[in-house]
Amino acid sequence: MRDYDEIEEQESQNISFDFRGYLFKVLNLWKFVLVCVGVAMLIAYFINVRKQNVYKLDSLISVDNDQNPFFTANTSISFNWGGASGKVGKVMTAIKTRTHNEIVVDSLQYYMEYLQEGKYRKIDIYKKAPFEFIIDKSKAQVLNYPVGIRFFNANEFEVFTAFEGTSASGQQYNDKSRTRVKMPEGPFTKTYKSGEVIDLSFLHGKIIIKPTANIKSGDEYFLKFSNFDGVVNGYKSRIIIGSFASSSASILRLQLAGNNKDKIVDFLNTTSVILSKTELERKNLYATNTIKFIDSSLAAVNVDLKDFTDEMNDFRRDNKVFNVSTEISQISEELRQFELAKQEEESKLEYLNNLEVYLNTKTDYTNIAAPTSVGIDEGNILSGVSKIVSLAAERQNLEYTTKESSGLFKEIDRRIDSEKNVLLETIDATKETIGVRIGTLHRNIANLEAKLSGLPEDEQQFLKIQRKLDISQDAYNIYMAKRSEAAIVKAANISDITIIDEAKDIGGGLIGPNKTLNYMMALMMGFFTPMLLIFFLYLLDNTIHGSDEITRMSKIPILGLVGKYRYKNNLVAFEKPKSAVAESFRAIRSSLQFIFKKQLTESKANTLMVTSSVSGEGKTFTSINIATVYALSGKKTMLLGLDLRKPKIFDDFNMTNDKGVVNYLIGDGTLDEITTHTHIDNLDVIPSGPIPPNPSELLMSGNLKTLIHTLKQEYDMIVLDTPPLGLVTDALELVQYTDATIFMLRLDYTKKGMLQLVNAKYRTGELKNVSFVLNFYKHKNNHNYGYGYGYGYGYGYGVYGNSYHEKDKPSLFKRFKNFLRRI
């Protein structure tokens, strides 16, 4: 008996995974793997041909920080966003904003698609459409439903639909409002001419045929309208902006992917143009506000100038022209200069008062006019106003991309408040200084007016009107000069965003679908999916497939191999003596001689028991043919049917089962009465007889021992056909009468768990001198079941069968099957 260490080692081997067996299982199913790979590659092909091509194009822009002096060398009319580096971040943010993309999509009308029926889908033809649809934005267009356009000729067409239902979602593109539109239920057609207004419930506009269009009768196109916000969000998420190179951070690359290269080119170029235009408008905002302020001041001065001119004309008409002396003219000119200076100071004071009120009452500081527009050149005021306007513009830009609760707003507001507080203090100090200057001018004016008080009243009135007229004219000239200077600066301004390289379709740009990757993925899926499936099936499969598994799981030796052989009965060894199966049984007979020689028996007969785990494993077939080969070798052989529950052996010998072992055991018949001499020389058979109600008890009776003892005296070989060991215990009761035991294993049928049962019986000594015989064995070149055991005869039927063994003519089905295998 094996010791426990050997048993433990054997059980450890039983639970290990047989990678070699799995490999041979895969090799045996190589056709299945090949089919799976082929199917996966075919699916990848259809995916590749059905998917639209995806292209990616790009353009380059530069972000500079060009300054333009305004009024003085110390001031700039342009926005200063913190230098080029800070401006780059603002530009990158602006391109991803909803507002910017709304302007681009609206200008290009990308919410409207021109489609044409393709092989697998409707294709966006964009500029290649032979017509242009002039949309009526004030009326709702049906959304997400292609409206058909079928041409009869180059001037006439029909609009057609086949809508299921009576209403659909629509949108007015002037205010982007959504509504429900009525749809004609079922097929609908209506004929129009080029340029004729289309006013349907779901389509509003007119179609203009392009002069260069080549239209044929029957050509069909489609118009499809999409939700404006959805289109904007799509482009907003798809556009990519980043630095062109680390060494040139101010040069940005814009990239966009899509299915239509013309649309990509137009979107990239339009977004650059709109971005440049928007940036220039923001840059000129300071100058624009200043020009507006000057224009409002000019209007007031112009009114005064007209009034004073009219007053002078009236005075001259009513009075004679005076000739004023040179001394009086000089005094009058000095007085005019002082009054003009006083007016300038008052304008500054008025500006500062308005600016102070504005800063204290407003929250949007982007509309502040330049202090230099009224002659204020105080550096702190100029710097403070510039910083506040810049921060206000930065905050306004941040509103498009950041939530109001963000900490960025708090930081900007804190900086604006800080600059505002400093500016308000500076304004107070400047106002005091201006007040002092105005007071001095008042005194100077009063002194000069005292000198002129001695003149006649008419002369005084003339000089006063003349001074007011001259002052108004001087103020008008100053404001006009400042406005001209501001307009020149504004006109001279250029955008800080310059297009370096426009987007252009020069071929290429294809980035998808990645057909090679799809094929590689298909190859992997097609290969690994069946491999995984085979792996799980292999794990779940608990049947025995080869002799290597048996050797790995059990120490019981393999006595022989019996191939699969279809025949009309079980007498193959007798009726087909030259067959491979007959040779296999002769090989088993030879191997049994080594076992019997080791047994010391008092009688001349050897007893062989044939059993199995369950029914259907070839136990009766083996019993009959082993008994046959012994009988053909000249030994007097007895085939004893001890399967009292399911007898079978009588059918193959054309005998009845009326009397047999059961009759002898219950004393209802003698040995001669139950023995049948078969047509095979030296072979006698005792069937089991009628099925008893207590088969186990009968086999345990002393009459069976007497029967076998008697048979041993008369025969050379006794073969016991017993019931399955895995189902009943009858076979274990017969072990005491046998010299050797054959346990049948049918490949691809017997469960691995039955080997554990046999191993347990073998270890405990309940089964002795037991050997395995493999039934339904088939040699497989690519599956090493049964390799290396030295059972030459077991392989013989496959290796030598072509030369030494008799072969049956294959059936028509087998020949057709072999033909398919060869091709």
C-alpha cells in the first residue's frame, strides 16, 4: 500500500492545471480559433468601411503686446492685459468660451447641414452642395430631421418629407428660441423654383441655385437643422489650443477634428478672424470711450459757439464797430487767456467729480474715458484709471468661463477696490490743487476786469462777447484736435492677435478611423476570445480525454488501449480478427500474462473481472472480446455474466436470458443447465439470468463461491462481466474471486471524479491487481493523449493499420467528411 506522502503528492498533482493539455486542446480546435479570427476581422472590415473619416487640421496665430501712445508719451489708449504672457492665457481662455464659439457658429451657420445620401449614411457635403439655402431666421426650422430636396431640372425642385407624427421640435435662429412646429403626417411634396420663398410650417427660406452647379434630374439632397446650443457646445469641446513650441509661448496652434475638412478650415480661420477683431475692439475700447466723451463735450461747445456768434452778429448789427486801442486789446487778450485757462481747469474738475461719482456708484469700469481727453496729465491718475479699466476688462472676460462664486472674482474685485481707493485719494488731492489754480485765475481775471471797467458800457459789452466767442472757438479747436488725435490713434491700432498660418486643406490630415488598430484589436479579440472560451470549457470539462490525464491522476497502470470501432455486434475479435480492435484485445491478453504469472493459484484457471465506473463505458464489449481472444488462442474460456441488474451478453450470442447465474445461486438450476456452448470454439457463456430483487445478497452467498471454484477446475480462463463499480457495490463483492481486474475508462465519457473513487478503493485494498483499459481511444497527432507509455499495441491499430489490419470501406458520409477535411 502506498504511504501517505505519496498519496498527498498524487492529490496535489490532481488539482494542478494541465497547461500542456490545454495547449493540445487549443491545437485540436484550431479551426474554431481560425473561424473566430476570421469573423472578428470581417467585423473590423465592416466597421472600417462604415465609419466616416476623421480629419484634424490646424492654424497658427501669434499673440503680441503692441502699444500705441495716446495724447502723451506717458499714456496708452490700448488695453494692457499684463504683457504678452498674460494675454496668451486670456486668448486661450477666450477661444474656449461659449460666447466666442456662438459668434463663430452663427456667422458660419453651422447649425444647418447640406446632406447627400451615401452608401452607408447621409454625408455632409457643405460647400459642394449645388445650391444655397437662404434661411429665414425669424421663423422656426424643424430640428434634427432631414428635409429632402429633389431636383427636376436646374431651376425647379420639390421639397419632400415622410414624417411620422404631427409635430416636432423647432428653433428660431434669430433669438435661438425653441418651439414646436407642425409637420405633415406621412409623405409630403411641394414644388418650387429657384429663388422662390419657401414658407412651410417646418421650413422657411429660399433656395438659390449656384451658377456653376451641375444639376441632373432626380438628384436628391437634404437640409438638416441642429440645436444651436448643441452645435456650439460640440465645437467648444472639440477645438484645441496650445503653445506651438516651448521656446515661443506667444505663438499658439489651433486644432480641430471633424468629418468635413472644408468645415474645419472655415471654422479655424473664422475663429482666428473673430478673435482678432474682438481683441481689437477691446483694445480700442478706451479710445472709443474717450471719443464718445469728447463728442459729447464738442456738442456743448458747439452750442455755445453758435450762441456767441449769433450774439456778436446781433451786437454788430445794432451798434457801430468799435476800434479798440492796442493797450485795451492786450488787456482783453490776457483776460481771454485767463478765462480759457479757468475753463480748462473747470473741465478737469468736472471730469474728476464725475469720475469720483462713477467710481462710487458703478460696478462696470470699462466705460471710463481717458483723463488726457480733458488735459489731465497727473501720472497717478492716468496709471490708476488704466489699471482699473484693465482689471475690469479682465473680470468681464472671466465671466464667460468661470462661475461667480469662484475665488478668482474675489481676487480681482479686491485688486480693483485697492486701486480704486488709491485713485479716489489721488482725485481728492488733485481737486484741491485744481481749486487753488482756479482761485488764482479768478483773482487775475478780476484784476483785468477792473482795468476795463473804466471803458464805456458798449465797449465793455463788445469785449465781453468777443472774449466768450474766442474762448468757445479755442475750446472747440482743442476738442477737435484731441478727437482727431484719438481717432488717428484708434485707426492706427492693430490687433495683438495675428494670423501666421491659416488653416488649409492640402491633403492628408486623416486621423481616424485607425483601421490598422481596428484590425489589430479584431485580431486580438478573435484570437483571445476563443482561447478564453476554450480555457473556461477546459476548466469546466471533468471528463477524461487522454492517457496522460490518467497517468497524472492515478498510479494504476494502463493495460491497453481499444480504439473506436463501429460494428453490428460486440463479436469484433471473432468476426474481424484482422481489425485494429482485435489486435488491441490480443495486446491486452499478452499484457495480462505478466499479471497472471505473478499470481500463485491452486487451480489452473485465471480469473479476470471487468468492471467500470458507470454504464456505457464498454465493459460488456471488452469482456466478450477478451474472452474471445483467449478462446481463439486455444484456452478453454468461460464468460460469466455477473451483472445481475442489467444483463447484456446474451444478445451477441443469440441466446436467451431465461436461465443463468441467478438460477444457480437460488438452486433452480445446475451448472450444465445454465451453461451455453457458443459458436466460438473453446468459449462457453453463462448469462446472468432473470433480474432478481436482491442481487447483492445473491452475490454474497456461498453458492457463487462454489460456482467459481467449480469453473476453475474445468476452464483455463474465467472472465467476469460485472456491474459498474461507481453505481453499485456488487463488483467489490467479486474481487475476492479474481486474479486481476480491468477497470474500463471511456475517453471523452468517463468523469475524472471516478478516478478518485478507484484510487480510494485501490489505496484501501478493496481493489487488487487492477489495471485500466482505455476504450474509444483515438490517436491525435496534435494532442498528446497517451504519449510515452510504451503500449505499442495500443497504438498499433493506428500506426500499423494501413499495412496489417483489415479496414472497412468508409461510408459515403465519411468519405465526404474526409474530403472536406482535405480541402
